[in-house]
Amino acid sequence: VKKQYYSQLASQFGRTDKAYEYRMQNISYVLSLMGREWLNGLRPAKNVGANVAAQIEGLLLEAEAIKAPPVAAFKVKVREEVEDPLSDSPPAGARRPTRSLAEVTTYERDPLVKAWVLKAANGTCECCRRAAPFASPDGLPFLEVHHVRQLADGGSDTVGNSVALCPNCHRELHYGADSRSRIEGLYAHISRLVRE
Ligand SMILES: [Zn+2]
Ligand SMILES: [Zn+2]
């Protein structure tokens, strides 16, 4: 029960229950920037600055023992800038962007699982039911295989947790405002999926 956590935090650290709910929604916002799923009932609230977003992202990754390149601060800055009117003088950018090496957590996936899901989809996106938008150079219809419960959230690499998607639907499932209802739609329409 989320409300109990807010009251507990409020009695421990002061401020109102509502303030803690809002902080939880800030965490959802950072998760959404990371392309991750957020908690049901805690819609992302975007009023968080780049520095705090970076801190939250760091704490989430630390808590999950996952290494990933930071994205939150960059995305928050872009979002803040996008809200200002377009300036006549474009930014200079960088002729040679600085490079850096990063350690990243990866998951070993089973190629047989991916192949099975692609064959079952037979060239059609399992979310929007449209044909793959283009062919790969090898002639196969281009679809991406997505884990409905993400591997970073403990999801399995099995056909019961995988769907073949067009790139638009795949992006939407990670970054769309309605990603949660899309996920529910997948569970409702694809009988092989098992909720994890
Ligand atoms: Zn689609
Ligand atoms: Zn995905």
C-alpha cells in the first residue's frame, strides 16, 4: 500500500505524504527517461532538474547493481531547452565530440528464442498488427524482439516474455506516454505471453 510508505516517510523526515508521492513520481520520470517501466499508479512527474535526475538514475542503477551509460541528465537538459522558443543562432555543437568508455551490463540472450518469436510473428508487428516497415539487407522483414517484462526488471529470456515489434511500437513501449496500456494490450491479445 503506497500510502503507508508515504506516511512512514513523512513521520520520519517531515513534509507531507503528498510530497513523498510526488518524489516517487519523479523517480518514475527518471525510469521513463531510461526506457524502463515505472510503478503502476505513479505516473511520471517531470519537475526534476538535470542534477537530481542524474542522482536518481545513479541510485537506481546502484540499487539494481546494473551498469548503464547515464541518459537522464542529457534528456532533462534537452527537454528544458525544447520548451524555449527556437533561437536564431544555433548552438555550435562539437566538431569532434569527446569520447568516453563505459562499462555496461549486458544480458546473454538465446538466439533460438529470438528466432522462434520472429517466426511466430511472420513479418507482422505483434503490437500494431502492421507489416514490418522495411526489409533488412538479408531480405528478412525488420522486426525487433522486446522483453515485455524487461530483463533489467528481472524478466526472463523466453518466448512467454518476448514479442516481435516494429521499431515504432518498440520505441513506444520503452518511451511512450501510454506504454503501460500498450503492455496490457499485448498480454490481452498474445496468448503465449505469461505475466512475470
Ligand atoms: Zn507496430
Ligand atoms: Zn525493448
